Amino acid sequence: MFNAADMFRVFQKHRGNAVVIPGRGARHWNSISTNPKRDIPLGDPAMGGHASFAFGLAEAQPNERVVLFDSEGDLLMNLGALATIAEIKPRNFYHFLMDNDCYATTGGQPVPNSRNISYSGIAREAGYPSTYFFDDLEELANKIEMILDQPGPVFVHMKIVPEIENEPIGSRRRWQTRTLDEVLRDIKETLGVAAQ
Amino acid sequence: MNQQQQALLSPETVLEAFNKNGVTHVVSLPDSETNWLYQLMKADPTLTIIPVSREGQAVSTAAGLAVGGKKPVVLIQNTGMMEAGDSIRGWGLGLKTPVVLMIGYRGWTRHGVNSASDVANFTEPFLNALGIHYYLVETNDDASRISVAFEEAERTRRPVAVLVGDEYHGFNR
């Protein structure tokens, strides 16, 4: 296992011009990213939808590299998204999964069968042409450039140290630096999408 | 096509409305009643069909497409609409996604005589609970409401529903 923040620092060196959807890693990525106008920190619009949202964006913007940092609890709510992504095969889509074995933001309760499930195996059998598994950060650091250089869709399963939160939600430190409206306005301007 | 079928909502009419309103992607979980519409859509080079396996997935996919500048429509049934409730709330209303939800109105009878658990009983109350405006389309004569829904979705930056009240036979020949 490795820390999410350390992983994001490794990724930042290879991010290039990619559009990044940091998912539940946004509280770390916000302070590491050097190109926030190409970041889409959404918070948690509705659990289970990050993979489909990121896929939709990749499909809409085929000339942009789209990188998602998904989480296992979110993906498990809509595993069927893997089949859709594998059928359409967006060549610009890079699907990283942060797996910490638990629902960290609700106190650390275990995700079903968390110690035995293989998400990279599920993605591979769903039809992703390239899948990886890392529980060692150095190994990821050695391969990330190669991973991001190959055509998508690519699935990267990473074992991440849980950061369990037990504070009442109202007492937690706010990590967002922009409102959701501002995030969406910024990415549309950056991508040249007409304001709606 | 007989006289009765001509009075129904034809798949060509629905496709024409999609094209007129610039739809680029149809995010769809098909059912047996929409198979002919599916074949028409597949043959249309201006449309990309995105197959999903659960209706909540359709709404978050549409949100990503819309943020990326495309014009999706979601094609699902009212049973799945209820499954998609939290996704409609979060990815639809929360992200201010201007998308039309074309919803097969399974169980729609016009006279309200249904079994207690029939999905038709809950369809409009469900949309009202979420504050989603909707239009009922039963025949080709109602088809202009589809464009009204697209225009409203763009203007209000909200999901707008079209209830297809001809689900049992409208898309078949």
C-alpha cells in the first residue's frame, strides 16, 4: 500500500496536459496539481457515477487525455460502467482506481470482500485491453510513463493507505477551493466548450 | 403500416426530433419495445449509441458528454428512472446538465386502472418529487413536445423528461 498524496506527486510529474478528475483524492490533488483549470474536482455528486462521467467526457473530447482517479466503493456501485467503457474503448481514457479496502469517509467500514477482490481482474475480464495492479509506489513510478503513453482505455488498480475520517461531516476541513459551478465553468472555457 | 399504427408515435418521428435538436449521443438501456428505434439510430451516422447496463449510469455518462460539449439524450424506461433517482439528482440537477430523459411510460393506461405496485402509479409523482418537468408524448401529433423539452433543458440547464406513453407498441411495426 502507499499514500494517496505520494501517488499524486508521482503522477504530477507525468500529468502533461491531461484533464484530471481526481474523485475522492481531490483534497490531496488540489494542493499538488499545477494546472487546476484542467482539473475537475466534483466532490461527490452521487456515488457510483465517476467512471461514467469521466468516460462521457473522454468520449466527448477525443483529443484530450482524460485521467480519472476512481475509488473502489464508487466503482462497485456501478460495475457495469466497465463493460460500457470496454465496448467503446476510448483511446484517451486512463482509469486509475484508489482501493483502500474501506469506506474511509464514513468511518472505515470494510468494502464487501475488500481483501480478496481483484479490480484489475474485473476490468480485464470486462474487456479493458490494458490493466495493471500496484501495491508498491516505486513500481508504479517506474511504469507510469509507459502506462500514460499507451492508448486507452487503461485500468490501474492501486492499493492506497486508508485515511479514515471520523469527524462529523459539518466539522471537517473544507478542501474545495472552487464551487462546482466554477469548476465546470473553468473546464468548459479551457476545452473551448460553449457556455450552457 | 395500418391506420392504427400510423396514429401512434413512430420511431422515424422520434429520430427526426433527435436530429432536429442536434443530438450527438443516445445513452440507452433498450427494452423490447424500442428495438425498431434502436435499429434506426444505429443506421444514423450522426448518432453514437452508448449502451449502459443500469439507468443511473446513463445520467452520469450524459453529464460527462454534456460537460465535454456534446448533446446527449437518455433513453430509458420508467422502472429504471426510479433506480436512477440519485444519479438524476446529483449528476443531472447537481451538475446542471441540460439533458432530455426519454422515458418509456410502462403501464400507462390513460384511465389510471393499475395494480397497486404498477410502476405507472409512481412515475409522475417521482418526477414531481425531483422537480423534473415532463411532457407526455403518445402519438406523432404530440411529437413537437419533444423539441419543447430539448429547448427547455437548454434554457433551464436542467434535465427535462419526455414520457413516451405509447411504449407497448409505438416503436414496433
